[in-house]
Amino acid sequence: MGYSNTLGLVGGLCSIDYGFSLMLLSVPVLATDGAWTPSHGVTYAVFLACVICHGILASSFSKVMGKLQTAFVVMNFVLIFATIIALPIGRSKTRNDATWIFATTANLTTWPSGWAFMLSWLSPIWVSCSLANTSVQSIHTNSYKTIGAFDSCVHMSEEAANATRAVPYGILMSIGSCWLFGWIIVIVLAACMSTDLESLLATPFGQPMAQIYYDAVGKRGAIGLMTLLFIVQFFMGLSITVAASRQMWAFSRDGALPLSRFVRVINQRLGYIPFNAIWFCVVLAVLLGLLTIIGPAAATAVFSLAVAGNNLAWLMPIFARVMWGQKKFKPGPFYTGRFSVPIAWVAIVFLVFGIVLSMFPTGGPNPTAETMNYTVVINCSVWGGALLYYYVDARKWLVSHVFEVKSMIFG
């Protein structure tokens, strides 16, 4: 579970920062009217600079990170409202009708339409937003991340006041925001986007969202909105860098990670932060991000890693609790009562569903080396390696070591 969560968060950092690089590079493409297009190497160079900047900021501004998070949320809402106001105004004469928005589907893959509809769930799983129809899936996935990483407050719980109440309410508020504003944004996008989906996906601007903005508000408006979009994306990457570093530090504190003695060191001079863990995350993200240079299929695997890794990490404690821990479970201040177990089983089914979906090639059956979804290779290697490591060595010392660490911390 710990390895999967670590992989999922680092994969999330990669996908967010890779998305940032695509959004940022769409601005010069817009400015040159598509005359210049970035190579995979240029995209990775921007990604690399972004990840390093996140490492520097997460190491330097820990004392004001809470205030920065508030600023990030405000900017997110500014972007949301700018989008839902500007697009309908710009497309006032050419908006799509309700039938197209809510009742029209399109299958641009070679999968049967029924399974293509199931694969469209990948978008809400990726970005915590629901989609109005399957035709929007590729556009939304590749171009527009909104409010996600609702579990980030869990990884910051040791630094939060009244965490037993604040963390659950934080999760609910995050999910509620994702549902409401994500649903509104998707409706607006479906109402204002071109109905020629293939040309939209093949836009010379590299990002379908840039094309949607361009069609609605023109070149200057699209540059302005895409600039705001990549700034918000950058801040979201900083947030998940902090969350991933706390997860990695907690895991290394228990001695479960390679180089745990190095990773779990707390830097007192910089404000008692897990400095080494932050830069360990950065290094892993930089290495994992090399997949994006290979091609679109490998880049897609970077996005899917966050789904498969985090889903398994969330699944295991829920499953263990309902299967073996019912008699040991002691409700905390936040408890759903008799609905607790049914909710847990719904969560388990949905998480398994998400893991299975994230392993499928999105283009169709019989994939080639270029269209293969490599998520299954990476995740199963990590899961299999973690199990092998546990049975060969870690089971001999891990449990007793965890108790020793907790007794040192909590007395």
C-alpha cells in the first residue's frame, strides 16, 4: 500500500507537471499561429524545469505554504469563473444544443461503443470531474485539470490542528467542489466546443483546450486564458509535491523505503521540513518523466500511474477494515454510522473498477508497442517487487520497527 501510494503521488506529480509543460508551450504555439511546435525534448525540458522549481519552492516556503494554498484555491476559482463566463459569451451564436451536450456520444476508438463508454470514466477518475459524454474524454484528459488530489490533506494531517475532524471535512469539501464545478465546466465545454471532434483533437496548437479558447475568444483571449491555466496547473503541482514528500517521509520514517535513513531526515534550519524527502520525490519524478520522451503511449502511462497507484493505496485499508478489522475498529469523531460498511464496499468496487480501466489501452484492442498502455508494466513491477521484498526480508523487522518508531514519537 505504501509503495503504491508513493508511486501514485509521484505519478500524479509527473502528470500534473507534464500537463503544465503542454499548457505553457501551447502559448507560444498560439502566438505563432501554429508555425512553431515543440518537440518531445523541449516538452521534457520544460517539465524538468517545472519539477525542479517545485522542489525549490517546497523547500523554501514551508512556513507560508498554508497561505499559498489559499491563494492557489482563489486562482483556481478565478480560472473556473473566467472559463464559464468567457466561453458562452464568445460562442453565443454557435453554442451546441442540449441534445448534443447531454445525449450525443462519439466513439473515436476501435473499442466497441459499450466499452468505449466505460473507458470514458477514466476522465472523471483522473481529474475528479464528471463528463457529459464520451466524446469529451480525450479533450478533457489531455488539456484541463481542475480540482484534484483530494487526499492531499491526509498526508498533511500530522501538521494540521484537530486533524481527526479537519481532514475528513477537507476531503468532503474537495470532492464536493470537484463534483459541482467540474460538472459545470464540462457542460460549458460541451456547449461551446466544436462538434468536429477529430479536428479538435488534431489542433495545431497541441492542446484541444487552447483550440476551444481560440474558437471562443480569439488569439489574445486564448493566450490569456491558457496563461492563467498553466499558472494554476503550476500551483497544483507544488501542492502535490508537498503532499508526496510528506507521504514519502512518513513511509521512510517506518524504514520501508530504500535509503530510508537518508530520506527521513528532518531539516531543522529550514523550518523542520522533510527536505531530503522533497528532493527524493523530485528525482523520482524527473526519472519517471523520461517516459514522456518515448511517445504518446508512454506519456499516457504517466497519467494512468496516478490512478492505479493511488486507487490501490486507498483500496487496501478499506478492504482490510471491512474484512478483518470490524471488531477492532473504533469510530473517531467523524463517523458515518450504519452506512459505514455499505459505503466502504461501494468504494472498494469503484476503486477496483478504476484500477482495471487504467490498465487498458485507450485506442483499442490488439495494441502495438506504440499504443500499449505501459501502466500495467510499471505498477505490477512495483507491486510485485514490494511483495517480494516483504516476504524475503521486510516481514522479519518491519512491524517491530514501526512500533519502535511510534513509541519514540508518541510515547
